[in-house]
Amino acid sequence: MTSISQPNIPIKTYRFYFTTDSAVRLPGFPGSAWRGAFGHALKKTVCIVRNTPCNQCMLKNACVYSTVFETPPPANAEKMRKYTAAPHPFVLQFPVTASASDTSYSLDMILFGHGQRHFPYIIHALKTAGQGGIGGHQQIFNLQKIDEINQQGLGETIYQKGELLSQKPAELMLIPALPEQIKITFHTPLRIKQDSKNLTARDFNFGSFFGTLLRRISMISYFHTDTPLETDFASLTAKARTVQFAAQQLKWYDWTRYSSRQQTEMNMGGLIGSLHLDMQGLEDFWPYLWLGQWTHVGKGTSMGMGAYTLELTSLSNA
């Protein structure tokens, strides 16, 4: 295999801390509710051309809402020219599970590359979204502070009482040494299509999983950084088809969400569970698998779907 290079995507993770007056009452996967409220608040904040669809607006490539939430490919884009939208420069993650009596709440906003430029607008939009009410109960969430979370998981407060400290540039992710084995755990539904059908636990395979992840990372690099990914896509994809999981514990999770845009219930079920993968000879895949913990993979990533974490183990301890 030749011309294999590592992906380079600067990433920033911000943890938003909220309080609420009563026990948290949100769905098990609240990303859809938060994403919808965030998008509505962001558009209301920045849109100056009312009653005009974003794709028809002459400001679509300069507008913060369009860039962050609609993300149209630039007119001169060489990739995704047939698509109406590129990958968004953000994903939502939900690291804290609220207990029945908990009145505190947190969520993570992960920004890719140039997405950090819009962070002040994102703060205002998420703060406004929380104040407007989230979910079917329209529960009010009041923003208290924001921490920047480093690659070791440690936080440093960068926003409190309306004051935002100056921001350091986003940094490239440090890739740890290749482990002997990894455990991949999917925390939110993973939706990947093959031959126009959603992959189930029975036909889930590494080739489809890695191919989807590779395309996503390539698109994020192309549209949201200054260093588009240059690698041997064909060789990586071909080799991925030969890789087998050491063990698989996946199940299908049925989940529906209401789309206010389409005014209908949408089936968003997907796979959750875990996989084990022996990493011997898989050095070329390792940086992408590690980075995917922040980019997510599959459909609905911006609302938090396709989120996974890696556990690094030795074969003797697996």
C-alpha cells in the first residue's frame, strides 16, 4: 500500500454546563431536540434576509447560520458538487447522563477546523436555545459556564457570567501508539447504509464502517480545514473489506424523532453495542479510528448519532 497519510483536522471540544429548575426531562438521545433548538436560535440571531430559503440567498456562503447549520459546498468545490450540503463543522455529544433528581446538565459541542471561528455565535445560540425550552416539555436550561476540554479530558473554564476568554487555536489530535486490540463501543445509534439498506447487526462489517468513516473525515478535511486529506483511498477501502472483527455485540435500537422541518416522525434507529478488533497489521486505519471518536460516523452525526469511544487493550487482557 502506498501514499498513505494521516488525517489532519484541528478539533476543539467545549462543554456547556446548564442548570434547570426541575429534574431533567429529555429523551434518552436528546441530540435531535438540542440540535433543532440550536439551529432555530442561530438563524434567528444572524439571519438578515427574512423569508428567503438559504439555498436561494446570496449571502449563503457568508452567513454564519448557513455555514454552520446548512453548510452548502462552495461554488468552486471539486468534491460533493452534486450534493446540496457538506458535513457540518460540528457535532453534539452528551457526556453526562442526568439522574431522575438531577437539575444540572451538560453537553459537548465539538468544532472542526474553521468552525471555531463561529464559536461566539454558537455560545449565544445554545444559550438562547436553552432559555427557549428544550424537548417536548419545553424545559428551560440556563447556561452557567463553558469549559474547554483538552485531549486528556481535562477542562478549563473559558466562559462564565457572560465573559468569553481569548481562545487558543484548535490543535491536531495526538494519535496514541497502536494498541494490540481495541474495543469500539457505540453509545448512540449508528446508521450506515449499504446497497440502499441500513446495515443490521447481522451484516455489519468493517469495510462499510471504515469506508463511511474515511469519507466523512475526508469531507471534513476538505471543507473545514486548510489541508485536504491526500491518501490512497482506493487501497485503504480495498484493504478494509478484508478485515474481520474479533468479536461483535451489536443490536438494533429503534428510535424515532419528530422533524419540525418535515412535520413528520422520522425513523432514526441504528446499531448500539460494542466490537473488538485485533489491530495487528492495521496501522493505516488506526489514526482514522481514533479521530472518529470526535467526528462520529454515519447518519445524523451533528445531533450526536454515531458516537463511539475506544478502549485500548492488550490481547492478554482482552
